[in-house]
Amino acid sequence: SSLTVKKLAEKLEVEPNSLMQELIGLGIMATINQELDEDTIEVIADEYGYEVTTEPEEEIKEEDLGLNELVQDIEDNPEDLQDRPAVVTVMGHVDHGKTTLLDVIRKANVTASEAGGITQHIGAYQANINGDKLTFLDTPGHEAFTSMRARGAQATDITILIVAADDGVMPQTVEAINHAQAAEVPIIVAINKIDRHNAQPERVKQELTEYGLVPEEWGGDTICVPISALKKENIDGLLEMVTLVAEMEELKANPDRPANGVIVEAELDKGRGAVATVLVQNGTLKIGDSIVAGLSHGRVRAMIDDQGERIEEAGPSTPVEVLGFNSVPQAGDLLQVLEDEKEVRNLAEDRQSKKRQQDLGQKQTVSLDDLFEQIQQGEIKDLNLIIKGDVQGSVEAVKDAIVQQSTEEVQVKVVHSGVGAIREADIMLATASNAIVIGFNVRPDNNARQIAEKEKVDVRTYRVIYKAIEDIRAAMEGLLDPDY
Ligand code: GDP
């Protein structure tokens, strides 16, 4: 993971300037918005007496635009609620046995009809444990957590944290603990590979206490179950514990309402078009339902369950493959059923146009703060400027001086110059030409200021020419002082 100079300064509670000084000491000339790599972050943090730990990164990008909101989220009457299966994810460090465990549980639940055939893999499946059902998300645990949680979807009820007894707590173990704890999802620890001669289950428990997971047998409330996924040892014991915790959670849903759910996996299938695995979270999804998920919409044409059977309806906590989307939704998108096809299409199209605007807005702006970065990444070849000033003479003087700042990498161009305040038309031109607006002894009027903010146009005002030249040169060289 990486951080910008600005973000790192915030975290360390120091002035960005002093941080940039430190960086220069390390031979790194960074701008305020420059991304720093992990090694640099660690060194810097160390200088300030901090230690770097990985925490769940939550990129909530689309939330503000409401690209993935549930419209008409109906409140359920308590008397309509019925028990539903728990949704379980398996998380842990790479090679600690997630896939092996998920496969073992899955194979134990393959029906007779399917046993000889090809196993259906849809990214999630249901297992029967002594009459209780559990739904397992079969996608890499982290993905399930990060992308879905970033979109505000809580898909998991219980996490099985798998830790290899011969390896102990590793970085991704810690990451998984952080995710689960942040989401307030109960954790059951599976200490795996106890068949290995060098297995040290007690050491694993000791290490877990450092992260707030104290085993029951040591007086805490974390259930730890020793297993061997490879030798299929004590899997029943583990699953029994999971059903026990599930019972305590008293998970309920109302099967008798239009469905909502979350996209677990989705892809474009050559023969079948967009295919998405949906985890129904509430209500019942039926053939013919009008559905919308993120930017995609459609009608449920067919549904296939985890056993490869075609089904007509899918109730709460059921994973099901859905055919009928007009395009491929993204994992983590929220699915909902609306009245008719017109409604889902309108919602999806509305989201698409908002998304387009957002994309446009992001691509088109240039600012002095991240100029150097954009130059380095080859995103910018011309630095376009719009210059406004109080008198013709100063405008001309500035224009000449600024154009001389061109380098081999970047051509400095003045796309427009004039006398008078910075107005709406100047901002619109800046948007169209991806330019920065510079004012000499003039300011933007109210209207222009508002539009500049909305369109993210960088407007800079100066009283002296040399200061403007200095800033532009510094920005091009990545040495611009932050303006706070
Ligand atoms: P993942 O990366 O967490 O999905 O881990 P895998 O399930 O792919 O397992 C990684 C390796 O550990 C594979 O070679 C497995 O065969 C092996 N493995 C998994 N569980 C056990 C176990 O209980 N005992 C032993 N000895 N090996 C295991």
C-alpha cells in the first residue's frame, strides 16, 4: 500500500513541509500529492518514532455519488422474520490452507446426483451440518471483505481465521483480523496443519493474544479449533463450532419480499453473456424479477444453484448464479429488485451518466500540486495556462516570462489571456483545455469560484510576477511548497 505525502503527514501529525524536508534528506524530492512507497513510509515513520502496521484500506470511492445505494429499503416487520443460514468466509495468510479447507467442506456436501459429474463452482456454496445450513463464500476472503465493505455491503456473518500451526500469525493473518474486527464479525480460529511434525498450536494461540484474540481455554472468548484440512481431521468439530456461533447470532431475514443481495463474482461468459453469482441477503429472488446492481440491470432469465441445478427462486443467504444482466456487474455491487424493467433501466442509466461525469472530472483536471507527478507519468506534455491580469502590460510581461519556462518534457502554453477578473468563461475554457488559471492582482468572481471548485480547476492568484514564475518552475520540478 502507498500513501501521498499529504496523507502521511496527516497520519504522523506533522506539517507536510517538514515531512518534505525529511524526504529531501533521503534524496527524495516529493510533491505534496506524490505517492510514497512502503519502504519510504517505513523509514520516515521510524524517524518520527512511529511503527507502520497494515490496516484495512477502505476505498470508498463511489459512495458519494450513490452509484450503489439501495433505493426503497423496506423495513421488515419483526413477525415476518425467519431464521436464515449464516454466511461464512475463510480468511488467512497465503498457503495456510483456505482453499483446502473450503474444498473439503464442499466435497463433503456434494449431492449424489452431482458426485460423478463436474463440480459447479460459482464462488459460494451451501453446506449442511447436522441439519443446519451454512453458506460459504468461496472467493478469496480478502476480496470478499474489501470490495464489498468498501461499497457498504456487509456480506459476512462469521469469519473462520485459518492459521497454519507450523507458520503462525503472518501479515495477512493480521490483516484478516483487522478486517473482521472492523466489521464486528465474530472470528473462529482454525489452527491448521496440526498433522505437521513442526506444528506448534500453542505458539499460534500465544501470538493471537497480541491481537486481542484470547483463546477460551485461557479465559478469553475466542474459539480455537485445531484441524488438519489436508487429512480431514476435526473438520466436523470446527463446523460444529461455527453452527453454534451462528445460532447465537440469531440471524433473520424476511423471505417474503422482493430480494436484495450482493454480487459475489461476475464475468462475461461466451455462451451465456453476463453471469453473476449473487448472495441473496433478504427477500426471495425469482425468475423474471427486474434487477439492478451497480451500473448493470436486467431481468432474471435463469438461476443456477451451487449444485448446478436450475432453480426458480432463491431465498435469504442462498448463493445463486444469475443470468440476465445486460452487462457485467462488479463484485461487491448491491443487487436489488425493483418494480419493472423501466425502473431498473432508469436507475442504471442514471448511475452510468453520473459515473461518466465523475470519470471525466477526474481525468481532465491538472493542478500545480500534482503537476510533477503527471509529468513523470507521461500524462502531461503541455502545461496549459489561462492568464488574467489588472493591466495589459503585466499580462503581456507574465505571458512572455511564463512561456520561457518550457522544458524538454513540457511545453508551457498560454491558451488565453486578458484583462479583468477571472470569470465563468475562463473556468469553462480551463476545463475544456485542461488548463490552470493564473490571476495577477485580479480574483475570480463568486460564480467563477464556485464553478472552479465544482470542476476542480486550479486557480492561482499572485501579486508579483516572479512569484508565479517561481511556483510554475517549482511545480514542474516537483519542488512546489504546499499552499496552506
Ligand atoms: P491457501 O493459499 O490458504 O488457499 O492454502 P492452500 O489451501 O492452497 O494450501 C497450501 C498448501 O498447504 C497446499 O500444498 C496444501 O496441500 C497444504 N495444506 C493445507 N492444509 C494442510 C494441512 O492440514 N496439513 C498439511 N500438511 N498441509 C496442508
